[in-house]
Amino acid sequence: MVTFVANRKQADMQVVQQVLFLLISVAAIFLFTKKIMEIRRNILLGRDENLNDRPNERWRNLMLNALGQKKMFKNPLVAVLHLFVYAGFIIINIEILEIILDGVLGKHRLFVDTLGALYPVLIGIFELLALSVLIACVIFLIRRNITKVQRLNKGELSAGWPRNDANLILTFEIVLMSLFLIMNAADLNLQSAGNDHYPGTGSFWISSWIAPLFSSWSEPALIGLERTCWWLHIIGIFVFMNYLPYSKHLHVLLAFPNAYYTRLEQKGKMANMPEIQQEVLYMMQPELAPPVQAEAAVPKFGARDVLDLSWKNLMDAYSCTECGRCSAACPANQTGKKLSPRKIMMDTRDRIEEVGRLVNQKKEITESGKTLLHDYITVEELRACTTCNACVEECPVGISPLDIILQLRRNLVMEESNAPQEWNMMFGNIENNMAPWKFSPDDRDAWVNAQ
């Protein structure tokens, strides 16, 4: 009778754990999906842009730059460490499938019988990856906080949330990987003790070395350790999953579509406005100009706010890794100018997030009294850009800060007539003389003939 009551209590407790696990899982997936859909909506608030041409090249970009992290390997040591963290964390989380099924079905190591001798090999591989992630994250923390790599401790990353975000996520990954290894070490000890709930798996490659640390623990203490690590590990994964959309680490997901939709034109090719090209054509050949229409729509020149940018510009902003390679390569930034391409992307993301929050509140797009130009990004920053494309070349996930800079600068010049005096002189010469120089076409012809 006592045994029956004990078994019944254990069964009831198991049901409670299963229900609790289901509730936590559903809540985590719901919140993650809700935020991801908000980000998708925010991105699609941008202007339409067709980037579906040349699919073979796009898939190649995705495989090389997003999956293979080709551009990262300009610095091989950092690239290998980053690859350990990226690939390791993604691959290890295949193990989450078993944890989720265990939690839902009330089992433990559901696949051990199915996979047989392959099971400890797979877990061993996961453990090796977990250890590599742990070591790499420790090295990255040292680089950020002790050796203080300049591009990771400069300007917009020197203090506040961006700095804390990076440290938090690295610490979080260290904790998750440690929980995984300790959980397996406690599990091995419980297997050795012959506990019925912990089926024999064979030794694991890393946790077998950790297991002796807990060999003197009692069976209830080992169960408590294993269960605590199990729950903290899976809840930690859910917390990490829901933290991603609010963090720069969203690039873990967006690097793939952003690499696929990278613009394939030659770097440095600027997108001209057909309206401007037509005006120049009509100036040179007035007979081609159409009749003036009283109600003709006035085109908007450049971008003043995030809604004037394309959806690709906004995806770029959400995909930014804040690694600072763009700013480290920027000649304006390196010579002390205020411009930082990384800040351009961070400001764009902050502004579209603000617009998204207003949409959530008002259920429609409303004016907030702020714009990306002036309120987030200053004229001084925009004028410092030399359009050299160094930032575009360096970005590991195919982001183009230059495109946003050019659109904002175009709005400054063409909508606000806000340009340096030297630029205005050049614009006047182009308008009057059809060339940047202060010579009439006849004088230029005479100069040519005189040579």
C-alpha cells in the first residue's frame, strides 16, 4: 500500500511537471513568434524593392557569407572562435528536440534506445561543441573587457545597453553550456547508481571527466542537481530565444535572409532617381518635356525618416551585428570625424523600433515629431562620408550603411537645400554650365581647341 501511494504521488508529480513544461513552452513560443512578427511588420513598413534576381548568386552569397562566414576569415583566429560559438550553439540545440519531447512525454533520454551505440557519440559531439562555445565565449569576454579591443569599446559601444548586451549574451551562453555539461555529469552518476529513471547510455566525452566531482553525492542530491540543471537549461534556452529579437544577436537569424537579399550590383554604383534624370534631360532638350500637369505628384527626394527607406535598409538595421568592422575601416571615422557606419545602423534600428511601438499603440502609422534625419543622425555625420564603400566591403552579413547615408544626404540637399557652400557652387555650375566647373560650354570648347 505504501509503495502504491508513493508511486501515485510520483506519477502525479510527473503530470504536474509535464503540464508546467507545456505551459512554459507554449508561452515562450508565443512571445517569440509575436515579437518576430512585429519585426517583420516593421521591416515591411519600408518602401518596396525588388531583390529577387539572379537566385544562384544569392544562394551562393547565403552559403558563403552567412553559413560559411567567409568575410569573417580576414581575421582567422576570431573567425574560428566565432564559428565555434555560432555553429556550436546551433548544432547543440538539436539536443533541445529530445529535451522538449522528454518534457512533454515525461520520459528521460527518449532516443537512447532508438539510437543505441550512436547515442553517446552524438552526445559526445554535442559536449565537445559545448566546451568550444564555452571557451570561445570566455575569450570574447576577455577581448571586450580586459584587453579592450578598440572597435568593441569605442563610441556607441563604450557604455550603456550595447556594451551590456554583448556581455550579457556571452555570459548567458557560458551558463547554458555549463548547465548542459553538469547535467550530463550528474546523469552519469545516477546511471552508475542504478536509478531506474536514468537509462544506461555509456560514457560521454567531456562530462565523464566532470562526473567524479559529484561521485560522493547522495542519490537524492544528484537527482536534484540533474533536474535543476535540466530545468534551468531548457528555460534558459527559451529565455535566450525571446531575448534574441531585442538584441544585436538577432543576426543569428537574419544573417541568412540578409545575405540572400544583398544587392548584387557593383559596389559604388549609386541608384539614380529617374525624376532627376528626366529633369536634366528636359533641361538639355526642352522639346522632350511633357505638358505641365497641375496636379502632378511631387516626387520625394531621398529619405528623411525610416519609412522613406526600403525594406532592405530596415532589414540591414535589424541584421547589424554591431561588430564595428565597418567603423574600423571607415576613413572618416579613423581620422576623428563624427561618422560611424555602425551608429548609422544602430540609429536606424532604434528609430524603426520606435515607429513600431507607435504602431502598436495607435494601430496605425502616426507622426511622432521625430525623424531619422536630424533627431537620430546628424548633418555632420552625413557630410563626413566619402562614399568609399569600405563599410560595405567589410560587413560580414551584407549590410550597406552607405545606401542609408546617401538617401539621407540626398534629402538634405534636394528637400532642404542644406549643403556646404562648395557643394552649392558645384550644383550651380552644373545647372548653368552643365559641368562642375565655372566655365561655359563655349569656353570649354575653346580650351579643347587651343590644346
